[in-house]
Amino acid sequence: MPDVSQSARPDGTAGSAHGTANEIEAELAAIRKDLSELAKSLLALGKGRSEEARAQAQEMSAVMIEGARKAIADLRTQLDSLEATVEDKVRSHPVPWFLGALGFGVILALILRRNH
């Protein structure tokens, strides 16, 4: 009967069961260490990517805010120009503007009265 403490290794050599168990435990410890290092690397990569995405989002929001401010300034300039033009037209021809506003008011009153 063969000795229990002796077993055949995959490479064909004889070794003790205790020695093989120690080797397996050592390999498992190395694998655990490698997995731990891999997890740390993935975590660092994820943090780097999230910081990169955050920076891009902040940059895009700053660009969008600046664009909105510019658009508001442009609209304000156009509105001021339109207001000045209308004011000049009303001052140069007040009667037609007054009659037009009066007619608009009468038509609006008729429409609102009909809906009630």
C-alpha cells in the first residue's frame, strides 16, 4: 500500500501532501494579493476617470453659462434698439399709432366679450 504522506505531483515527482497544501496556500495568498492590487488599481482608475468627467462637465457648464450671458446681452441690445426705433416712430407719427392702439383695444374687447 502506498504511503499517504507521499503523492504524485502533476510533474511526475513525488512530494508530501503537507508540502502541496503549503504550496497551494502560498499560491492562494499570492492570488489574493494580486486581486487586492488589481482592485486598488481599478479604484484609482475609476477615481481618475470620474475626476476627468467632472472637469469636463465643469468646463462645459462654464462655456454654456458664458454663452447664455452673451446671448442675454445681445438680446438686451436688440431690445433697446427696437424700443428706440418704436419710440422714434410713435413720436414722429403719434395719431396713426394712437388710432391703431385704440382699434386693437376695441377688437380685443369684442373678442373677450364674445367668449364670456
